[in-house]
Amino acid sequence: MTAATDANGAEGGARRGHKSEAAFRTISEVSTDLAVPQHVLRFWETRFPAIQPLKRGGGRRYYRPEDVALLKAIRDRLYDDGFTIKGVQKLLAEQGVEAFVAPTPSAVEPAPPVAAPAAAPEARDPTLLPFDLPLAAAPHAPAGKGGITARQRGEVELAIRSLEAMKAALDEALQGSAGNI
């Protein structure tokens, strides 16, 4: 027995980590890959009939690659884009599974990173103005019913912080010029 094999002669973790893309996945593997609890995956099966894992003896689920892609798209719409279950169901019914799973333009071309807010007026570089901070492009995917995406919320918060920094700089400039009059 070598260091690379266990007591049963199996390579330690090498096979599990290197499954082919076409291989079926267990619910625990899908849960880990998508960072979604197993009970949530089972719940989604009840709400989205398009998710149909192969079930073997004892009820063990084996997910096909297309099931995993659909689950990932559902997760992204629910968690990242702010859709409700009903919203995703409607979108899935309107678009069909193939179009629903197809990558969105924002998934193909990631938005530029959002810049950190400007430092306090006394500590910031005087040549950098708070309104010079770049904002990331709005995501291409629609928000959930009546809501905004997490990315949009972050951009709004960054814009508010930038405006507050500009106001503080203007207040400071006004106070400085008032003393010179």
C-alpha cells in the first residue's frame, strides 16, 4: 500500500475530484458544488418539474449534467438576481429549459470590480474626487418582481457613499472659503 492509496486500494480523493463532465452526480456532490443545502435541492424538485434526477434503490438521486446546469441557473435567479420561486417558474415556462440555462451576457463578460469608497476628506488624495469612482455596469439579468439585484443594491450604496463624500468635501470647502471673506 502506497501513500497515495487507502486501505481499500482506492486513490485518496483523486477519483472523486476528477469526475468527467458527463458523469452523474449525487445530491451531496451537487449540494457542495452549488453551495445549496440538500433539502433545498429536494424542495426545488417539487417546484420545478424539469428537474428530474435519476432515482435508484433506496431513493438515492443521481443528477445528470443537464439537471446540474438547470439547478445552477435556478440558484442564480433565486439568490443572485432576486427572483421568487413563482418568478423563476414563470421565466422557465416562458423561455424553456434550454434558453433558461443558456449563459446570460453578464455571466460571459463579468462586470468590472466595484471600487472602494473614497476615504475621509482629510485623508484622501486631493487630486482624486469622490465622483471619479467608477461604478460597475448594471447586470443584464432582470431583477425579481419589485426588487433589485444584490449587485444593483451594492452600486446604489456605493453611489450614496460617493455623494456623501462629495457633500463633506463641499462643506469643508465652503467652511474654508467662509473664513477668507
